[in-house]
Amino acid sequence: MKEYLFKVLVVGDIGTGKTSIIKRYVHNIFSMHYKATIGVDFALKVINWEPDTVVRLQLWDIAGQERFGNMTRVYYKEAVAAIIVFDVTRVSTFEAVQKWKFDIDAKVKLSTGEDIPVVLLANKCDLAKEGLVKNSAQMDKFCEDKGFAGWFETSAKENLNIDKACRFLVTKILENT
Ligand code: GTP
Ligand code: MG
């Protein structure tokens, strides 16, 4: 029996849906009511990955407002992967994606010295999209240029692609073990 515990960061601007994605993924619940995360919250997702392999994802749900604080270095310590979330209806949250990626790459590395794998989630895809996310070929290029492992359109509301994105991320994490 193989058992893994992986620390995964979930970051992105205020109100992009980080907490909603985690609540959907871990508890299969969703609420339209917005309650800002303060600092950091935690959730644990247990995945029966293969008959002989259990993966535990410790999800660090970091408040969007932390982009303007100095705590991220502390939060990022020993993470093996990250999820960056933006809101497809607000271009400013997509523009912030690079800032989050730079912050992660500057503050956390794998033991090999490599960058940790990062996936980009274009969340709220149940709503009308604005900006680059309307063009999936350009999004592919953006992600390749900026060093993302991949990107997915997600909806916490409709439960779209969240399992798929997380499975993809676990595959990337396991490649580094
Ligand atoms: P901070 O904790 O402030 O950083 O925000 P957050 O990124 O955790 O966002 P949160 O999950 O609290 O969601 C913000 C708002 O967006 C809430 O009102 C959610 O109900 C809504 N929301 C989240 N995901 C979706 C989605 O996929 N579709 C729609 N339509 N609304 C969503
Ligand atoms: Mg939150």
C-alpha cells in the first residue's frame, strides 16, 4: 500500500472562486453567498488513486487579499503543487495570474530545484467570458509561455472539470516523486 500526503496551494485574486472550488471538490457543496477567506483555510481531499495507492491532498486555500500581504512565503513552504484561479468574467483577475505565478516560482521550489507544477483554472465558466479566455488556442500558448502545466475551464457552481483538473495535477505531482 502506497500513501502520499501532498501540500497543494490554491491562490488567485479575491472572489475568483478558490474556496468554492475546494468546497465543491471536497464536500460537493456550493453556495452563491460570498464570505472572504481570511489568511488561509485548510481542506483535505482523500483520493483512492489506484487500488494500492491513496493520495491525500492538503489544500491550502489562501485568501486573495494575501497578494498584498507578506505571508505568502510562510504559506508556500513545502508545497509540491499549486492551483491558480481566475474569474473568466473579470479580466483583472486574469492579469493577476502572472503575479501569482511569479510569487510562487520565487518562493517555493521542489527539492530538485525545479518549479512546482502549477495549473491554471478559468473559473465561473458557467458565465459569459471576457478577454483572452475566449480564445482557447491563445490560452494554450499563454500557458506554455508562462510555464503552466495546463489549464482548465471550471465551474464550482456547475461542478465542471474540477475533478479532471485535480486528477491532472496529481499526475504531475506523482511524476516528481
Ligand atoms: P477570497 O477568499 O476572497 O480570496 O475569494 P475566493 O476566491 O475564495 O472566492 P469564493 O469561492 O468565496 O467565491 C466568490 C463568489 O463567487 C461567491 O459568491 C461564489 O458563490 C461565486 N462563485 C464561485 N465559483 C463560481 C462559479 O463557478 N460560478 C459562479 N457563477 N459563481 C461562482
Ligand atoms: Mg476564499
